[in-house]
Amino acid sequence: MSYNIPTVDQSDRKVPVNLRQSGPTPVEMLIDTRVRKSPYWQLSVQAGCWRASIYNRMYHPRGYVSREEGGMSVEYQSLVNDVTLWNVAVERQIQVKGPDAEAFVDFVITRDATKIPVMRARYVILTNEKGGILNDPVLLRIAADEFWFSISDSDLLLWLQGVNIGKRFDVEIAEIDVSPVQIQGPKSYDLITDLVGRDAADIPSYGLYAAQVAGRDVIISQTGFTGEKGYEIYLYDATKYAEDMWYEILRVGSAHSLRVVAPAHHRRIAAGILSWGQDMDHETLPFQVNLGYQVPRQKEADYIGKAALEEARRRIAAGDPPYRTQLVGLRFGGAAIDDYAPDFWLISDEEHSDAVGYVTSPWYSPELETNVALAHVPVTRTGLGEQYWIHLPEQYAESPGMPILAEIVDVPFRPSVNPNQRELLKARGLDAAA
């Protein structure tokens, strides 16, 4: 009997990442009432959604164009040439509202909440007392006393409510009936201005704008999951008005060759945008995944995880990081990876040696004409130009059963139109990782 137990050293984790290689599995997703359907679910089905995953305990559309018709590669062409509409209602909105809203938010995020102006957003992280990343939402400041956490894939509502049981800040913490969609692609500006007027031209990166679509109240942000210029539209009372907004976007978008597509993971990987649960989780420190810039040295106020993160930074500076793997970017050959990976593919430091790391997010980049991936490799070997061997599935490998050579390259893999804070710091010659 053989055992499918990889050799990657994960002794720094309480619960190791499951690295067993299963490959595609012939199972059908059960659609029932235990998992929530968003207000846009049936609209996505009407648009051709044929597969989904679970995200934040909600069904999440992940494919519209069939494999036979080109699949994600065709959806990608609409994204880079025209404009696309994404159902991202799984980004649940957790509202923190009340006299102590700013103080509470400042206590649970690593960045300084007092520096976020009203009607601006920021990418932030929340950590536990050990410094592990609990969530990496976009944080919207709607008013002086109101914030929305547009969350990634973890139960942040329960965490925030639990924190306040002991702290007793004067705030209300609740999920609200606000559901976003994303408008992404080079024609997104034209679509958004046709949709709400020319004032939308003044929305800055991570800026917010109150408007109406089809007579329904929305908040529009210049944010997205691609690194390109794009927008998210947050619909108030989405349970009532989802159809009104969705159909109006389709109507206006028809002049711009709008297509409904799945979230563009090929584009977010190229931009170095992380996916919680895939590239990181609650046992991952920010420094481990190039989010050190999210841990400011100058924030004097206390926050959850501060002591652990300051100790981790001290150990990193002393050459003794408190983790065994580091997230890096890899470039490699083989057949074009044109769909989601069903496993964390294994990485060796020699062609035929035991596994020492794993790929988290792989895809083919048409612009770079090569496969790229985010991957965890030993923290002792993360320099640019270092080489590893990736054990690809047979459909992508150059020779069956043979690994392919990969090289560590810089992240992001290509410049972003809307660079994130890490890219901006790097352009100024600052070390965004630490």
C-alpha cells in the first residue's frame, strides 16, 4: 500500500496544509439550502454559469464559457479587451457603526484606521494574537462613524463580534444587505460613466462615490481583483433590488461588449494579488507573504497581534524567521495552465528529490507567454533566480512523470495599471515585504 503524504516540512503549523495530490475528482456540487445563494445567483445562472465553488459559505460562480468553447481563456479576452461583470456578492459586507467605530476598527486592523478619510477605502489585514492573517478585506469608510469590511473568505463577523464581547466598544457590528459586483476591463471607465454620469471620472484609486443605478442607491469604489482600472458597485438592499441593478448594467454594457465572467484569477495572480485560504491563512504571518507593509512601524496604538508581529519582525532582522516557507513568484514552462488547480502542486529543490514546497496559485500569462505561479518555498532559498522543480499534472507536463524547472522572479509578474501599496513602495525603493 502506498501513502500520498508529501515530505514538505510544516512543523511550524498546528494544522498542515493538505498537500496530498488528488487531481480532478468526479463529484457534483450539491446545491441546497445549507449554503446561501446571493441575490445575484439566479442572474448568474441566466448568464450561463455552469460551475461554482463555496466562498464565505455562499455559492460563488466560477465559470460561464464552457470548456468546449474556450473556457477561462475566452473570459480572459473579454477582460483584457472590453469590459466584464462579475458576481462577487460573496464579499459579504460587515458594518461597524457607532461612536467608537474608528477606535474599534483601529484595534482590529494592523494599519492606522485614523488616517482613512471618509469616502475612501483601503486594503487591510486583520490578525489574531499570534500574528496570523484572519482576513484581508477592502475596508470602506462610509462615514466618520461607519466602516464596511468587504471580506475575503473567513468568518470575520463572528471574530469581530467576539472581540467586542470583551472590549465593549460602543459600536454595532452586523452583516448588512449590501452586495457588490465588479466591473473590470479597459472599457470599465466608459461603462461606469454611462451608468452614473461623468462625475464618476473623478473617483480616485480606492475612492468611494455615492450614486444610483436604475434608481437604486449604490456605493462605487475604484477597486478590483485585477490590478487594472476597474470598479466595484455595492448595492444597498440587494435582496430587493438585485435584478434592477444587474439588468441596467447589462443594458448599458451592451454598447461596450460587456460579458458576464468569473473572477479573473489569471489576472490577479499576474498582479500578485493574494487569495485567502489559497496563498495564506490564519497560520500565515504577513511577512511570510510579502504583506510586511501592512504592519506599520509607526502605529503607536495597540492592535490585536501587535506584540507577536513586532517580535516576528525582530527575529526576521536577526536572521531567524519564525516560519519555514516564504511566498514567492515562479515562472516556468509546460503546457499553458488554463484552469484552476485542484491541488497544491509539489515543488522539489532537485529534479528527483523530496518535496520542499508547494504551488498555491498557478496560471498561464498570455502577456508574458509563460506559466506563472505564487508558491511557498523554503525561507532559506527565496532569492531572485533561484531554481526549483515543479511536479505538474500530466496534462501540463512536458514529459509524463517528469517535473519542470521553475525560476523565482519578481512579483507582481507585470506592472499594474492600478498599483497596490506594495508596488508603490517598491517603486520608491522601499522594502515593502518587511
